Amino acid sequence: NAGVTQTPKFRILKIGQSMTLQCTQDMNHNYMYWYRQDPGMGLKLIYYSVGAGITDKGEVPNGYNVSRSTTEDFPLRLELAAPSQTSVYFCASSYVGTEPLGPQHFGDGTRLSIL
Amino acid sequence: AQSVTQLGSHVSVSEGALVLLRCNYSSSVPPYLFWYVQYPNQGLQLLLKYTTGATLVKGINGFEAEFKKSETSFHLTKPSAHMSDAAEYFCAVSVPSGGGADGLTFGKGTHLIIQP
């Protein structure tokens, strides 16, 4: 059971570069989420998706973009990397029926440094 | 908007002692409440959750939490700490929003240290 898989695990970018953080889940979950975790700050929601073709902004969406072309995949795009985007990024998923219950399964994270 | 406060960024207990991690929330509607655990270099793992019904919720690894509406609290406890419980613990809150996902609002985390 793979669960939620994130790639890469580590990455160093230069300021202004772009990259895509990959996330895939094999549990047929409808909801997927991207969070960032900064030291001592808990997790902040960047974007989420309630199903293929539907995405919406979370608390801290600036500087990021997402797409959800399939149920399984939910990539996060950084267009112009900035030092403030140095963080650990977590993808998560859950199956939500009639009530939203938040993310149930998390990936192991992508540690991103912008220099 | 909802918010979560975790009291104590670090909590240290002796092996075999009671673990108590405190969480207070703010929400204008009845919330859903969660506790997650994060081991080093790993993602978060759901320990337990409260949605409706019984206010004492039992989770994995011997942890439990009690929803106290009058105190707006959802403290996490375990009767006897084990060395393997050393980790970061996050309390989180979500509210029913009529179809939106919203994700969760997380506390800043409590680092649990187990002394041998």
C-alpha cells in the first residue's frame, strides 16, 4: 500500500527558478491538499482539491499553482522561487463523503531550500 | 474562522508517567477536532479524531482525548509514556462548511520528550 507519494524528497533551488512538486495517491481519495510546514509554525494550507478538475486556494496560496487533471495526481508548481518559500511541503488526501473531515493520509514531505 | 492553541511547545515526561498535551480551540460552530503525530523526517499520522457523539475518543498507540465544549478543549492523554512516543504532536480543527474542503487549522505543535 503506497498511500500518498511525494517526489522529490529534497531539492535546492536558486532564486527565480521554477519547479513542480509531485504528489500521487493510490487510495482513490477525492480530496487532496498541499500544506507547508515552517519551524514552530504548524502547517498552513496552500491549495486543496475536492476532485479532478476542481481546485481552490487555502490560507497561503501566493507564489504557487496547482492542477488536478486526474484523481490520483495533485502537483504543486512554484513559478519564481523565493527564499520565503523555503519550507517542508506535505501533500495529503482523504475520502470525504457528506462531511469534510480534513486530511487523513500524509506523504513524507518534500524539503525545499531556496538559495 | 477557527483557531487552535497548543499550550507548551515542549513537554517532557518520564517513561511510564502520564502524558498530557493541551489543546484549546476557537470556533463559531461545533468543530471537528484532530490530533496528529509526526515522527522525525516523516509526514503526519492521524492519532484520533472527534466529529460527533461520544466525547471521549480513543486513538492509536494508547492515546485518547476528551472533547470538552464548556472548556473549548481537546487535550490528549496517555496513561503511561513509552520511549517510542517521543515525537511532535499537532492538534487541529475543522468545521463543517456545506461542501467546501477547507483543510484543517493546525496548532503550532508540541514536542514530546520522554526521559528514561
